[in-house]
Amino acid sequence: YVKSEQEDMLNDLAAKSSTTIIGKAVAKSPHYNTPEMDPFWQLLPSLISTKFPTASDKDLERVAGMVEFSIGAGKVEDDVVENPWRPHTELHAYMPGLGEAEPFLDPDQLDLCKQLSENYDVISSEYEALLEERFDRKGNDRFQSVTSMNYEAGWKTMVLFYNGHRIKDFPYHLCPVTTKIMESVPIAGRIAGFNRQQPQSGIPLHSDGNNMWLTCQMGIKVPPTITNEAGEDVPSAHIRVGPETRHWEEGQCLLYDTTYEHETFNAHPTEERVVLHVDFFNTLKMTPLEIKVLQYIYDMREQFMKAEGVAKVGAQVL
């Protein structure tokens, strides 16, 4: 009797949520209600209706567009397709309606960048403290090459947050200011932490394929200038995003959109480049509710992946 009541309630919830804008988006999948349909997306309308009962269809219009894209029923907007610097075929997560984009953004728009710069000396000291404790209790180096591209490109990361979550047994007591500032924004992406770029190495040209995220990097240790063939002193480390090239400065932030193709290089012969790297949901374009819903979707998707045994460091959730 109890089981029958539960089934009736679930069926009733599924029926009601199927008429919402998220339910209608999911129904556009070519595999809807077939064995080929990913059960996560089948359940999503009910999950969102339960978690956000007061959210209106209007509130979730762009979220529904993201869902449609994720299940293969949505399209990328023309301005993205027509931009030669944004490889639209590499997009794996896309929210329509976010408006115009640009490679680099003004960091003064964000309190995050202001807080990081104002606390540069403290953050640098906390980084040095973490270096002293870079090996965990099992002797594993906390600096990881999260992807094969990073490994081959001489880039390693001390991960403070993975998929927006804290890392179990990480010594956060050594970096309280860094942690507090990072958690002042809705952290996204697979990793956030301190990135080290070895001398004479760089990240090859690529794009990250998610237009809902922005990336902030603050220079922690920037190699000194080098002399070019013309005998001029020039910055040794750079990042190119789309058609624009910038250079890191210690205590200063770069804010950019990684749906643009981008690459980095540290040309210094002996000194590494270190930055604090934070991927976060685009608070300049997305509403607080949209961000909360997306965080919930990513969290639930990650739990589904873990249940299926496919979650690992560096795995793409969406």
C-alpha cells in the first residue's frame, strides 16, 4: 500500500513537471522515453520542480535552452557560429541568450578580482605555506597534471576545488584567505587552484567549451622579462585569448572567456610562472537563480556519474 502511494506520487510529480519549460525541453530529445535516453535527463524536470518549486518558466527559460543543447536538441546562436575565434563545434555546455561576449573582460567589474589583488601578499604567503605541505599523508604530490594536455604542456595544478567542491583532507587551514575569497563566487569548472607553468613550456591552442563560465587568473609568481632578438626587454609569459594577447603581473587579475580559443607560453629559460586560477559561473550575465539551478544540475549530474562509476579527476560533468 505504501509503495503504491509512493509510485502514485512520483508519477503525479513526473506528469506535472513534464508540462514545465524544463519538461518540454527534455521532451525534445530524439531519444525521449526510449531506452537510449539518459535517465538523468528524464528525471531532471522532476528534480528541478522539487528543488525549486517557486521558479517560473520565465525564470528558467535560458536553463531550458541549456538543457536542449545538452540533449542534442538545441542550436548555438549565429553570433557564436560566425565568430572565427570561438570554435562553436567544441562547445559541450551552452546557455543561449547571454548576449555579446569578448575575449578579455574588465576585471574591475568583479569584486572577486578586487579582493584577490588587495590580498595578494597574504595569498602569496599562503601559497608558500602550501608548498611546504605539497605532499599529502600518502606521499602524493598535490600538484597534478589534470589532463594529458596539461602534462605534456608543463602545467600542473594544486587543486583547491574540484567541480566546485572542497577537496577531502586538503590543508585549508594553511590558506584561509585564499579559500574565503574563492568561495565568494559560485566556483565552476573541474578545477580551481594554483597553476604552475614550467619554463619554456605552454598550453597549446584550445577552447574550453562552456559559455556559462568565466576564468579569473591572478599572477602569483611571474618570471622577469627576457631579451628578444631585437635586444628589447619583453614579458616572458603570455596568454592569447582570441585575437588578444595579455601578460600576467603579480597581484593583478586577468578575466577572460575560454570559449574563445586560447593558449599560453612561458618563454623564460629557468623560472616558472604561477597563477591562482578560478573558473566560476558568469555572474555578470546569469541571474542568481540560474546559477543556483545550474549548480544543482552539475551536482546531481556528478552524483549520477559516480553511481555509474565513471567519475574521475578531470572528467567532464556536462
